[in-house]
Amino acid sequence: ETGVTQSPTHLIKTRGQQVTLRCSSQSGHNTVSWYQQALGQGPQFIFQYYREEENGRGNFPPRFSGLQFPNYSSELNVNALELDDSALYLCASSSRLAGDGEQFFGPGTRLTVL
Amino acid sequence: GESVGLHLPTLSVQEGDNSIINCAYSNSASDYFIWYKQESGKGPQFIIDIRSNMDKRQGQRVTVLLNKTVKHLSLQIAATQPGDSAVYFCAENIQAGTALIFGKGTTLSVSS
């Protein structure tokens, strides 16, 4: 059983650019959630995808968008990057079918916006 | 062992002591609670969970206590080891599997 993987591990962008982060969910999991973790803070929920549709969204602007693919992998896209977008972006997968709430996190992508 | 009644951002203990990390959660409607451990440069790692219909749950060396009256959650670690050094977060779900709301983390430092 493979765990949650994310790519890339690190990324440096400049203000105004766009970025795409990728996540492969754990085998057997059909739900992917994305979180933003600023330095020294707890993760903050961005949105969740289930069956390729957004299924809940946190307090993030529309320039944060996502996709989920038929194989349950997911992408997080951020447009018009701002300096405050610098953070660790975490992906977590879970299984609705299992009926529990345990979310398994990947190692994250460290995004730096200059 | 070390214990704290209120949330503290850091907790320092000696190896072998028992540690207690506290957390206040925000929503009385939350049904599911989880403790995560996050080591430097890594994603959060699941430790233990508890549902709102329970007040205590035990795992290997860890115990979670839930007090719904005061919206308080605690994590007890028995015989703390240097490998337990990390940042610990509590998280809540209104419904299991939906958005996790994380509390303030506590940095646990274990000295040998």
C-alpha cells in the first residue's frame, strides 16, 4: 500500500505567477483534501474533492482552484501568486467508503513566492 | 510527569516522563477529533482519534481525553521518548471525513 505523495517537494515562484501542485492519494482512497500551512501555524483547509467534484471549501479566494482525476489524484492551482501564499501545501487523502474520518497527509510542497 | 491545564505553545519534558498536551476546540457540534504529530519537514501524522460519544480512548502509549462540557481535548503520552519530539496538533471535524479544523500546535521537546 503506497502512501500519499506530493510533487514537487519545493518550488520557488515570483509574485503574479501561477503554480500547479500535485497529489497522489493513498491506495483505496477516493477523497482528497488540500491544506495550507503557514510557518508556525496549523494547517488551514482549502478545499476537498470527492468523485471529481469540489465538496467543501474553506476561506480561500477563487484564485485557488483544484481538480480531481478519475484515479483520485488531485491538483491544486493557484493563480496570481501573492507573497502571503508562501507556505507548506499539504494534501490529505481519505476514504468515504470506510466511514471513518482519518485523513492521511502527504509530505507537502513548500512554496516560496518572491 | 509534565502537565498543563491550558494550551501552551511549548512543553519540555525529560525522557521517561509522562506528557500531557491540551487543546481547546471551537465547535460544540464537532463529532470527531484527532491528534496529529508533525515532525520538521514532514506532513502531519495521525496519532489517535476519538468520537464525540466517547470521553476516553487509549492507544499504544497514548491516551486521548475528551471533555465536551468545556470543549477540551487532551493527549497523554506515557514514558515520553526523544522520538516523540515534534509539534502536536489537535483537529476537529463537524462530520468525520470533512474539513479538519486544526488547533494551535504544541511543540514537545524531550531531553534525555
